[in-house]
Amino acid sequence: MLHMSSLNSLIRAEVLDHIDPDTCTTAERMVAELEVLNALSKAIAKRLEVQRSAMVEAGVATYVETMRQNAPSKAWWLENEPERWLDVRRITLVKTFKVL
């Protein structure tokens, strides 16, 4: 498991690769840190997708599709005009990753 101190050390090291700590301002350091965090976030998202695909192919996980019915003020429509609920609802399919 990755500890927060390890993550902070990684972020600091990446930031120092992009800036000179002796000459940069606090704002520049913060912007560089944000850029590193954004890059890490994108890399983690890609890695998660690769891992999930591998797990589905290995048969240890699956994607479950769920239908959701939403509308603005759904409770109001169902209470006051339930027959029109079908006209205003939006149906969306949501895929959820599930480990078997």
C-alpha cells in the first residue's frame, strides 16, 4: 500500500525536476505541483483502465450495466404527475466495474 509520505516524496521529486527551488516563487512551485498532480492523475486513470481490462480478460472481474432513470425533481413528478413521469425521464446506462 502506498503511504501518503511516499506519495508526497514522489510529487516533490517530480516538482523539483521542473523548477529551481532557489529562484521560483511560491506560486510557481504551486503551479508546478498542480501540473505534476494532473499528470499523475491521468497516468493513474490509464493504468486503472489497463488493469481492469486485464482482470475482465482473466475472468476475475466484469462490468455490470445498470439502467438509471433520472429527471429534474423526480420525486415531484412521481408525486404530482406520475403519468407524465415517463415523458420527462432520462434513461442512462451506467457501467460499473465489479470484481467477482
